Amino acid sequence: QVQLVESGGGLAQAGGSLRLSCSAPVSVFRFNDVAWYRRTPGKPRELVARISVSGVIDYAASVRGRFTLFRDSTKNTLYLQMNSLKPEDTGLYYCNYLDAVGVASASWGQGTQVTVSS
């Protein structure tokens, strides 16, 4: 299975911004939806944003209007621009691809840590 590689996390103050990157083979984007997930303390893993093969983007209600998902096809990279960060955005962020029925692959990467201070 293909494993996507996340980067770009770090420490930000509330109201600040961070940009996460997810690198994957071009074939992943060609045949699969790709999504950012996060695991925050005390909560189950949450799907944050998702881009379909056709380019349709969906966001979790908790991040809509603050986070922007976009892809640079020349770099086979998916970005998650996170603005107006809140302490509750703190967590480990992963990207992964989904199968035809919308289930994430079992091949999770290391993730990238985002910490937002109040």
C-alpha cells in the first residue's frame, strides 16, 4: 500500500496560521479521494477536509471557513491552509487516501503535530 507523507505542522498562537503538506504519487490523486484527518486529545479521529478525484472539496463543520484545501498538481502535493487557528485544533494531523466506498486506507503515516496555544 502507498503511504502518504505529511509535513508542515508546528506551534502557532490562537488566531495564527499554519500550512500542512501531503505528498503522494500522482496515481493516488488520479484514482482516489484524499483527505486530511486529525486526532485530538480525548476524541476519535476526525475527517477535516477531503478532495475528490474530480476536485470537489468538503470540510468538517468545525473548520469550514477557516481551513482551505488545495492541490498543486505539478508537485503531487495536497495542502491544508489553516487560518484563524483555535486551541481545539491542536492534534496530530494525517493525510490518507480513500477507497471506492470512502474508507481510509490502512496505511497511515506518522502524521504531523499541530499545537495551538491560547
